[in-house]
Amino acid sequence: MAKGGLSDRDRRLLFGDGDLRPGEAVVHFEHGLASYGGEETIEIEGEDQTLHVFIYRHGGKLMLPAEPGRDFWPFGAPASDVTLDRLKAGDWERRRDEMIAELRDGVAKLVEEDRARRENPARALCPPQGEMEDFAKGFAHEPTSDQARAIDAVLDDLARDVPMDRMLIGDVGFGKTEVALRAAAAAAFSGHQVLFAAPTTVLVRQHARTLRERFGQDMVVELSRLTPDGERSEILARIASGEAKVIVGTQALLSDDVTFAALSLAIIDEEQRFGQEQKRDLRGLVPGLHVLGMTATPIPRSLAAAEIGLMDVSVVASAPATRLPVEVRISGFDLSAIETAIGEEIARGGQVFVVCPRIEGARRIEAVLEQRGADFSHVLAHGQMDDDVLDTGISRFMEGDVDVLLSTTIIESGLDNPRANTMIVLDAELFGLAQLHQLRGRIGRGNVAAKMLLMTDIEGENAAAAETGEAEADAARRLQVFAEMSDIGAGFRIAREDRDMRGFGTIDGDEQSGHASRLGIGLYRHILREYDAGKRI
């Protein structure tokens, strides 16, 4: 696949189908943000012509023979959720030109960074075929068609002396990790080192377990704030000598005392959770470094780089054969229902997550359940716990020694426990769509039907009623959207919906609200494509 080449399917998954529906917001290049009124056929000089209707603030209306995708684009939100422009007020032209200038400056920075990075040749990684085939046998499943394509694309990249820059985008639980493991194997079996970076210690521990299962104990080392001082010196020495081939860790890998002997590949998991500066530092650890990013929710910078041809993209959208949809239910807070759900899961030999948005909430529900004499074992997990206590508690849950893990969102990524097939989320209205989807990805990872119970003080249809506050109505809509998107592969639609609700962010920063939030995703992408074609806007 050529740089930035996205198939029609992948574009639909990442950006939506682009269809225009009456009542949705659209942005016209010349006239700005309007409510789309659909099509009308009228007679002009004796001939029927189909015109598009645009409705603006204060009743302004235009009927134009415009072409979707050239003159106007979907904005990505209902018209009722945005402030429409006024016809011929002049505000839109000024805002548009300012945003285009900012966007072009941001793209120019991307192009310059890419040029500078590619000035240094990469090490071509060509591992022995037999070792790669033996490693592949360690995967217990047949790769899906998307996994197989992604693996082939990554290995082809690594075999070249041009630094790979590829983003692996896939729904939660769809097998991105196996693609990364094959890339890591290519580096390690070629005699080089691979860095496997993750944003949290919980995720680092999960990856370390998986990597040791596949590579063995001797090739893998782990480095994070949990690493004891006594072990750290030995680990650093093994990295510096090249004895350690696979190095997994948090941003601790960027410490000044970490020296690599033959680093050739950096894998960045959950790349959207790293700051831009951290990612620049990871990419710049050695000249000519191959880079593979992984995410379920790509950031604007990555999508822009793909759109203008600076980054390759592989999309993993086909579900593993054993993956089953997770049943999602919304209800009010109910202690009896919590106990019943836990009891039912334990009775079928499973385990349960109980997730709270705040530490005090997790502590409170723990105290209440203990007071009621709950007949199950549990551990508590949150970010303010002593590192050793947190790690021990999570390990006990992962090994099946306890029935219930009471936690905050510290577990939203990185726990792969096929025995855990029920999740209860308290104060669910406080979570974003992407967070809820990440949490849902912690269950149903085996071949057992899983259940997710969202408990909230904002319930169903009543929440969206006129007397409900705006924040509560938004939260209710978010939960309803999430519950309705419970089919396999819904993550791409959820990512788009979350982007529309919360903002798209900027190309050259970590801000949540950015150019696409103000231009609309359609016009934003059009400007990027025009830039790539060398045209003046």
C-alpha cells in the first residue's frame, strides 16, 4: 500500500460514509455552516434542476446546484448542536481563512519533521524465515484477514532501509497486539532490539507477560516506575549490552540512563495517550528508527499524516471468530442488582469488574458490599495505591484467585482476562464514549457471552427531557449511543461519535478542540488533500 493509501472501506470506517441527511450540519466553502435542508427539484428556464438547500441563522436560505465533496461537506454533528453562520455576514470567510492558514502551517511542520526523520537510513530487518514461522505457531488462532494483511505490510516495511512509520488502527480486542508481536520478532530475530512502549504500568505488565510467553524470559526486560532500584541497574546493563532484545516499559524508557545497543524498532501502544513531546522523543531515540503505532482512536495528527501521504495505515476491522457481542444494559443504581450480577457470573465460573470513575466511589462501594456480607472475594485497584499492593492485587485477579476487581479506570486498557465476563460501571454518565468502549473491551475476550451493566442516576428517556440540564442530556445521549453500538466492530463508529461530541483536536498539539472541530471533518480532509496535491486553497 502506498504511503497514506487508505482503501474505501478504511476511509468509511475512520471517517464515516459522508452521506448527507436533512437536519444535519454542513459546511459550504463559500457560505459557511448551515443546516442541510435536503434536495429540491425546481424548473429553471424550462428544465428541471436538482438543488441543495442550505438553511442559515436567522432564517437565511440558499438553494444551490452544489456538488457534495467539492463545494460542501458534512460537518459531523446535528445542526441543533452547532451555531450556524449568518448569510453574507463576512464572519465565515475570515474564520475559514484563518483556520486554513493555521492548518497549512501545521501540515508544513509535519512534512518537515518527516523529511528530517527520513534523512537517516533504517536498518533493514530480514529475520530467518524458520524462526518467524516457529514464532507464528505460538499464536493460538488463525490470523484474521485484516491481521494477515497488516502483518505482511509491517514485515515488508521492516525489510526496507527506509524508516517505517505505520499506524495500526483496530477495535478493542481485534488483535493489534499479535501484529506488533510479529514486528517485534522480526527485529529480535534479526539481532536487533525493539522497544515496546505503553502509557501505564498496568498495560506494561500485561505486555510483559505476553512477550515473555512468546519470546521466553531471557529476551525480555521490563522498565517502569515499578522496577525496584536493585533490578534497574541490571536491566540497564542488559539493554546497553544488547543482551535484552525486547524492552517493554512506560516513558521511563526515555530516561537519560537508558542506552540501547542496537535499537531498530519502536512500538508505541495506545499512542493517543502519549503526549506529542513524548512521541517525538521516542521516535528520536536513534537515527533511522522504524516506528509502529497502535490505537483504537487515532488522533488528528496521525489521520492528517495518513491523508497527506506521510504515514502508512493498516486497519484491523475483522473480528476474531470467537469474539461475541457484549450485552449492554442501562439502569439506576441498585445494590441488589450488583450482588445478583456478581453472583450469576461467579456461578458460571467467571470473574467480575466493578468500575467507578473516582477512587472514593470504589472505596465506598467496597465498604457497602463488605457491610452487607457479600459472599465473594475481591481486591481494590486505583492509582493512589502503593505500587506493590496495586500490582499484587491485579495479579491475583488475573490469576483467578479473587472473584471481583473493584477499580477505577486504571484497568481500561491492558487487562486480558478471558475469565472476566461481567462488568458493572457505576456513575456511568461520568465516562466518555471512548472510555466506555475501552472498558467494554476488558470483557468477552474468550468465547463466553459477556454482560456490561451501566448504572447511572440519569435514566433512559427521562434524561433527555426538556427539564433535564444540558450536561445531563448530553450524558444520557452518550450512554444511549454506547448501548446501541454493541455489535462487533462498533469501536470505529464510537470513535467517530466521540470525536463529534468532544472535538477533534489539532494537528500539532494535544488540545481537544482543533481545526476539524471548527471546519468540520469533511472540509478539513479536503484541505489536507488539496495540500497534498500541491494546490492553493
